[in-house]
Amino acid sequence: MVRNTARSPTPVWRQVRSRDDSVGRYLEVQLGGLSVVSLYLPSGSSSELRQEAKYRCMDSFERHLLKLRRRRSEYIICGDWNIAHKEIDLKNWRSNRKNSGFLPEERAWMDKVFGEFRYVDAFRVVQPEPEQYTWWSNRGQAWDKNVGWRIDYQVVTPGLADRVVAADIYKDERFSDHAPLIMDYDLEKPTRS
């Protein structure tokens, strides 16, 4: 939860999608100098056609991420990115190297987001441990055996990296194949960009 009592939130509807995707994937709320985004990137696991659509959406979103970096606001981009970035982010990484969500091209794109574009994986700022997952297949006993993937993120601009206080994945109850990612930020601390 992000709370800023100094201003009322300003909803911003932005359409960030590829030409063949009619799903609403992006909602931004501005809270003064902080913007919070809810994001849902597509999955490509159902077919090669869906994977190509995912790549087009990633290309479109990449351009948008660059625009955000030029703005004066700090950003928290929350949601299902449908990509496990590193080997630590999924249980069975070796056997999933050719599967959507862990393809070399997808991981290279995340490298660019966290490298060249200078965004920060807020969860990993405070949680370096392995076996921290946010998604489990409904097949088999993936949930019970913690055979999962970390594909849900809170990605922040560099000025918020040192304001990440805590992170947790809520697993006391199961709501769906995803678990809520809970992050705490110290928003009173001055920003550094």
C-alpha cells in the first residue's frame, strides 16, 4: 500500500500495448512526485503466436519505460511481468530454459531494464535469498513443494532503491496461482536520482 496524504491521487490511463493486444495492461496513479503503476505483461506460454505477441508488447513497453526515465517522478511499477529474470527466480531453471518466461531473449530484456535503463528490482534489494516465488503451476503439487517462479515484481526508479525497507511474499492463504508481493518503502526519506 502506498499512502501519500499531501495530495489526492491523480489517475492516469495510459495505453501501453502492442497492436494485437486488446487487454488493459497498464494503470498509473500519480501521487505528487511518485507514480505507482499496475502492470500485466502477457504470457507467451500457450503458443508461438502468443510468444510473438509477448515480444511485441515488450518492445512497446520498453519504449514507454525509457519515456518514464525522462520524467521527474519516481516510479514503482508493480505487477506480473511474466518473466523470471535470474536462475534464483525459479525452482527448475535448467529444465525451463526453453520455456516462455525464462527464454534467453526475455531474460536479456530484463537485463536491459535493470542495467541500461537503470530500473531496480526492489524485492532483491532486501531479499537476496533463493526459493522466493510468486507463481506456482496449478499442476501437480507445485504450491505444496514450492516449485515456483518469481514473475511478479515491484520495479522502481533508482531514487527509490534506498527507500525499500522490507519485502515479503504472502503465502498464508492461496488466492490464485500467484501470491501477493508485499513491499514496504520509507517514502519520508529524501530521494536521490
